Amino acid sequence: MKRTKIVVTLGPASSSAEVIEGMILAGANVCRINFSHGSHENVLEQIKNIRAANKKLGAHAAILADLQGPKLRIGVVENNGIELVAGKEIIITTVECVGTVERVYITYPQFPKDVKAGENILIDDGKLLLTVLETNGKDEVKAVISHGGILSSKKGVNLPNTKISLPCLTTKDLEDLNFALIQNVDWVGLSFVRSAADIIELKYLIQKFDHNVRTKVVAKIEKPEAILDIDNIIKETDAIMVARGDLGVEVPMQEVPVIQKMLVRKCLEESKPVIIATQMMESMITNISPSRAEVNDVANSVMDGADAVMLSAETSVGNHPAKVVEAMTKIIEHVEKQSLIYNRDNAAPEVNIHNDRFISDSICYTAAKMAQRTKAAAIITMTHSGYTAFKLASHRPKADIFVFTDNYHILTTLSLVWGVKGFYYDKDISTDHTIADIKFILKKTGFVQSKDFIINIASVPLSEKGRSNMVKLSVVE
């Protein structure tokens, strides 16, 4: 059983029930729906296909709805391609027009107010570089082309030196969020997060929609401002995505590997899942095997301690989505045979009677240490909220983590969390009988064997569905 999860992006190549099934069988755990592309009608079809595949396979693949955010773009240009020549000047306008070598349109009304002379404008993932000469503060910016090339229609724009005044959620995002919440998706990805306030606003909107909705938030880290407020962002969010595409354009490229490792470390300390994304197996969009550098990239992300690694264009528009997942699974499984990724040396929870999580946190810490000491085969937890699963996973035990719950929705949510395998369990019996029954289920399904040590975590009494307060070590008969 691999511990590191795989996120696959759905698209034209991978939205059918058949392909989704193939990817889940190959090792996919989370299906990402990119709201930058496709209508709500298409998204609904994708959601139905994911849930049908889960039902057919007895799987719990999660749904991650990824909001577009305030993505800045150039408008349409003539002949779908104009050549920008280094040294020439160009006008960037907020008045819609067909772009030419003299003037192009940008989909960002506040652009002339926000930019200043000397700031850089990066287009098409940094392939083109412009420098602001002057702005009229109203509707036009004059820039010089520092590094030219062909500019085609609707290419993305990054402004690494500019403080952007756009809200984190656009009108489109609010419509997409409402649609995603109606569909009861597991996770919502927030693009271009700049501060913890963005996460707080999104969580408020989710609660306002329906206080019973349990959709969790993934903060996508792709702006330099987010790095400055990262501790507060991690505290407020439910998970982090290291979105290396835009991040690598917004900050100097050489900083990205160090930022990636820092984000993984901080997320592990706070028991928040972390996804490594962008260009992991890019060559497999067309090829049947990855480059050796890509194999190293995936392997290093697993060794760093990532909860999940993500595929984007590889599965959304690639030639063979299931084969990419299969290749990624092989890399993960091989790396996970190495002992160095397990048993993180986390500090014991600080004694604090006023912290209502102190007892649960101590139970999880003790269970992880006990599993390491006894070489236990499994840590088994009963949970209703999923909290103990997040906490246990952050210790990265060598023992398998099995989660039993009567809350069906969290089974899919937990598919993003490292090492966790969930089971639906809704029997209303005593603690001792429940532990014995679960032990029987795991032995019968081959997850544990006779003479294995196992560790059970539970809340006693079980009927109250409270916080974990009991840990038990036993042997499988």
C-alpha cells in the first residue's frame, strides 16, 4: 500500500468514467477539477463519473475543485501570434482590442493604477519579459520589451514586483465555489493566495453557504506575498499546494526548491497535508516513460515528506493518463521501501490543560512512538471528524494507518492525507467489541496477519463520538 497520494487533473483526455477508473486502479487518490477550463455542465459530468468509479471499485477518490483565482491574461492578438522584438516599446491597455505589435489588451482593469515604472511584466510563464516605462494611471501602460518572442492569444501574465489590488475571489470564482459546494466536493483549491485573510474569507463563505458543509480548503502557494505570511496561512488553511508553475515565475527560479522543502517541513509540523504540483512528469504528456530528472523530482518530493504529488497536463490532455499514474506509483512505492522517510522526530505536545486538543495530540504522539518501538503493523483509529488521521499521518509512522468512521464524507476527504486508508464502519457496539470486530475485518481482508502487533486509538465511550482519549496495544490472534 503506497503512502504518498497521487492527485490527477481531469481534462479532455481523462474525464470519462472508463479513464477515471483506470487512473484510480493505477494509484490515483484525488481527482482535481480545474475551474479555469470547462463549463459547469462538463464539471457535473466529471463529478458523476468520479463517484460512479468510486462506487464500482469500492474506492474513495476525493474531489478537489480548483478555483481559477485572479488570473491575469493578455487578450486576443491578430493571427493568434505577434512577434515582440527586444528593445521596442509597446502599449498595454485595459481597453479591449485585438492585439498588435504596438498595443495589446490585458484583462486587469486596475493594471495602470497598480504598476510603477521599473516593474517587470512576465508573459507566458516568463518566456517574454517587459519592463514598465510609464503609466497614465487610467487605462494605458507603456513598456519596453526586454526579452522578446512570439506572443499568442490569452497568455498568462505575472507581475512579481507589483502589489495587485484584485480580490482573491473573482465573480467567476464565487459562481464556481457555489456550484462546487452544491456538489459537496471534498476540497476547494484557492489560487494566488496572498495572505491568511484570503483563507479566512473563503472559509467564511463556505460556512455561510451551509454550516453543515465539510469542504476543506487547499491554499495554493504561488505568490511571493504568500511566502511572507506563510505561518499564518498554514495555521488557517486545511492543506497547502506548492504550485511551482506560477511560483517559479513570481520568485527567482533558484529559490523554488528551498521554498518547497520549507513548506513541506512547516506543514508536517502543523499536521497539514501538502501537495507538490506542476511539471512532475511533463514529458509523459507524449512519451510513455518519464525523464530521469522527473523520476528524481517525484522521488525527492516523497523523501521530503509530501502528502501528495500532482499530475496536471500529464493526465488532463496527455496521451495515456493511466500509464502516467502507474509510472508515478512505481516511483513512490520504491522510495517508500527506504526507512529514512518514516518516524519523524516530532516534539511531544506541550502540556497545556487549556488546549482542548492536548489529550488527542498526546494519544497520537504516543501511538506513533509505540508503533516505532514495537514495530507494530498498524495503527487503527476510530474517528468522526478525521482529526486523529491528520495528526497521526504527520508523525509518518512505518505502521499502516487504518481509519474507521461512520462519517462517510471524510473517507474521501482523507484520500489526500499521507498513509491513510479509510473504512466505513457504523456498528453501535461497545469499545471492546468494536476493537475485536475491526481486528477481525483487517485480518480477513489481509491488511494484518496473526502475531502482528496493532495499536488502537479510540474515544471512550465510543457513543459520545468525542476526542481520542485511549490507546491500546495488542496482538492479532
